[in-house]
Amino acid sequence: MSRTCDVTGAGPGFGNNVPWSKHKTRRRWNVNLQSKRYFLPSEGRHVRLRVSAKGIKIIDRDGVEAVVQRMRAAGKQV
């Protein structure tokens, strides 16, 4: 399973470790993913989403119903 947020689509970032000697090695910055369970009142069931910290804030701001509706419009299965 890839490390991407279900809501924002954010994935890991890539770059270099650069120490004092300037010998660069590749590294990655993973997304702060959390597995959250939300209740959808319109369907009377729970959904489990793998969301980033920013995705959790978006759900808190817009509501889980609106976010799930946008995800389905984008073609994601919920």
C-alpha cells in the first residue's frame, strides 16, 4: 500500500541528505499518515480513511460528508 493521503493525495517527498562533508545520499520525507474511522450519518456506517494530519484538518473544517462526496467525484472508492 502506498503512503498517500486519501483526502489530499499527498505522497512522500524526495531529496538528499547533505552532511558537513557534502556527500549527498538520497532520502525521503514520509507523510504524517493516520488511520481514522469516521461515521457517515447519511449512509449509517463507518468508513476507515488513511489521512494525513492536513487531511484531518480538512475533514474537521468541511465535514466528512463533503469530503467523501468530493473523493467519490474524483473516482476514489470509499
